[in-house]
Amino acid sequence: MRTNNTDDNEWRFNQRPTRWYEWLLILLLLGLAGGVRAGPVYKCTDAAGDVAYQQLPCSEQQQTRLVEIDPAPAWQPSPQYAVASRSDESDPRRAHAAAGSRRATEPMSYECHAADGQVFYRHSGCPHSIAATTLATGGSARRGNRSSSSSSISVSSQRVTRDEACAQMHRAGAISRAGHEHDEDVSTYDRNLGRDPCR
């Protein structure tokens, strides 16, 4: 037996598959809704000083001020960062250039070599020469007293990273290195004030 129920026909009508042009129309409407530009907004202030922002004009009892909202900024691509990719690491020329640029931004210190074999480290640069010291003869040599002579010893320098210089100055046994007394080390006072270049 066939029934003529309108609710049943409507239910069957809503169960049909959506066609391609209907999907296209839905996507087009969604795209238009996403690209809606901001319009003017009314700032309404009543007698009590309460402020309301709305799309419709204010009533006659309220002070009205039209506020224009700037459109959203245009889309821009993401910035390119100077990070070495895996392809850069495989190319030795690019890897060397990247290491050079990293080295240029790192703080540098100096390894100073005196002509008599003393080695010391400085952050601000090596002196051109240091005063020559000789151990005094006799009993004062046993006590470690030194007397300075009038001659000087030439010093050459080599750039090293700040981390390497700090590690050499503060390593265990650095006091036995000839020339450690010429290291550029900060006082405890400066270290407590945060002026230590090794931190």
C-alpha cells in the first residue's frame, strides 16, 4: 500500500547527495565571508559616561563618534632565517661560510705567546711586549722572589674564542702554566657585579 506522506517525501529529498556545483557555491560563499572587510563602527557615549561600540548609529541622547577600522594587513610570506639546512651541511663551502659567520658573531679573546715561552690569555688584546723577569740568585730564589730587569720580551697574539680562553684561564692546574700571572682575569668585585666576560 502506497502512502502519500509529505514528511516522508521531504525526508527523502534532504537525503540526496550534494552535487559538485553546490559544493562550489558553498566554498565560494565561505571565501567571501572570510574576506569581508571591516566597516565603520559607532562609538556611543551616554550621559552617565558609559561607552558602547556598535554597527548601528547611536540614539539621539548619546554622543556619536564614527570610528574607522583599518583593514587587515596584506598577507606576507614568512621571513627567511639564516639557519643552515641539511643541504648546506653537505656542501663544504657553505658549511665553511656558515662557520665563519658564526665565528664572526662570537666574542673573541686572544692567546698571547711571549718569546720566552710564556702563554697567557687576554680578552681585550695582547700587549706588544712584557717586562722580562729573572729569578734572583741565592736564598731569594727559594722563596720565589723575582727581580725585574730593564729588558722586555716581545709578545705575539692569536685569536681564540672567548669560551676557549676562559676555559684555559680557569682550568685546574692553570696556575702552573708559565705566564698565568699575565692573564686578564677580573676581580671578585667585578665578577659579583656581572662584569666577568667569561660568564
